[in-house]
Amino acid sequence: MTRQKGVALVLVLWIVTLLTIMAGSFALSMRRESAIMFGLKSVAQAQAYAEAGIAMAQMMMLQNDPLKRWQADGQIYEFRFDHALIRVQMLAESGKVDLNQADLTLLQRLLSQAPIEPEKQTRIADAIVDWRDKDDTAREAGAEKSEYKKAGLKYVPRNEAFQSLEELQMVLGMDSGLYDWLEPFITIHSGKSGVDLQKASAELKLILQDEDEQSFKTGMKNAPSASVPVTQVDELPGDDLDMPETGDEQDNSSNTDVFTIISEAMVDEEITATVHALVKRVDEGGAPFSIIQWRPKYSKARSLFAVEMENY
């Protein structure tokens, strides 16, 4: 009888231990699922706030008062909305290098700061021009049909204008690292051979400046860092937003026809989400803006929160 009681006690202890392990595992699983759900909820909230930042930027660019109107010149606007901290940056496409209009000299100047060897900088610049020109004669360091075939590629240059920025990745010699470096500085929507430096980002101004030609030869990593202004918006407009009425004339000299809006929202002090919107100004009536491209969760972009707040 005593032996049977001992066996029963051991069985009970094993069952209790097993139930304890199962309960602990279940609790751990529930905590993990709760953390995942909380993270997904926070990301979804941040994404919604980032989209709200795009809408706010569009409204602020329509302000009648030029002192209140937000500018598409690369500066960053920071404001709090509900439970989120939002930063918005607007970049005029006229303040970028147009792949279809820029001459070889401008392309070479831009690529001179790229983190690649000087020989490759020359090859890429020539290859870009060869891609868009209408002939099949390769430039000295460029590439046309024969060079693409020798490289084992199953496509050849378009010999027409670039239809999208992503098409640049097909140019012979282009890689993902170089494309990611170039992407903030290039466009196909400017329609201008030059760059409007008043609307260019601080980084591009630094690259294209004329004061220190030697800095173009030292590489971006050795050039002085660009300072990006951050403007804190303490009070958001409400129903009294000073918007232009239909038919009213507005000074749009500080605006541009096509521009990029980057909106990044932060919730819970660490969860962020970003939206990139390529927007065109429409003056014919109806909606004031049309969306050309919308890129949520653009992970390769540099965080706007990486820029330190200064007093401007």
C-alpha cells in the first residue's frame, strides 16, 4: 500500500510539473502574441499619422500667407498631432538633376561625389547618356547594344527618355548601392537641364556648389556635412486655415509643379513609419494636387528623425 501511495505521489508531481510547464508556455506565447499585436497596432497607427502628414503638407503649401506657407526646399517641418510626432520634408523636382535633360557635365559632377571609383563614375555618366540618346554609337566610356550583349544582359538601352527612376537600375554598371545613393538627387519630372539650387536639398547644394571645386574630388565622405533646417510648428491651423478662395490669385513662386513629400511619424517614442508621395500641382480646378506615385514604408530612406533639431 505504501509503495502504491509513493507511485501515486510521483505521478501527481509529474502531472503538476507538466501542467506548470504548459501554463508557462501558454503565458509566454500569449505575451509574445500581445507584443506582436501591439507592435502591429503601433506600426499601423504610425502609418496613418504619416499619411496625415502628407495631407497637412498639401494644405500648408496652399496657405495664402507666404510666411506661413511651407516651402518645398528641403527643410523639415516638425509638429505633434494627436499621439504622434511627425516630420515632413518637401523637395521640389526642379531642385533635382533630371535624368532626361541633364547634360554629361552635370551628371559627371553629381557622380563625382558618389561612393564609387572615379573610373566607374565616368562609365556610369556615359552609360546614362547612351541609354537615353537615339543612336547606337557608344560614348568613349559608355555602353550601347553590343556592350549590353557582351555583359550577358537580355535587354538593350531604350534609346529614349527614362520612363521612371527605377529604369536607371537597368543601366550597365548600375548597382543597388549606387542607385540608393543617387535616388534622392534625381528626377524625370523637372524638364530642366539645370538645377534650381534655391529648391535643392542641402546635400545636393553641397555637391553642386561652386565655391570649393576641390571638394568634388575628395568624395562625399570627406566633404563637409550638409545642415538641414528643422522648423518646429507649435500650433497647427484649425478651421481658420488661411486658404485661397476659388479664383483668387496666389503667389506660387515658392512652390513647384511637381514635388516629393516625405512624411515620417513616430509613436511610442520608437515606432516609426514613412510615406513618400510624388505630387503634382493642378491649377485647373478641382483637387489642387494629384498623386503621381505613392510609396508607403519606404525602408531605404534616411530617417527624418536622424536630423537634429535646431532653432530656426
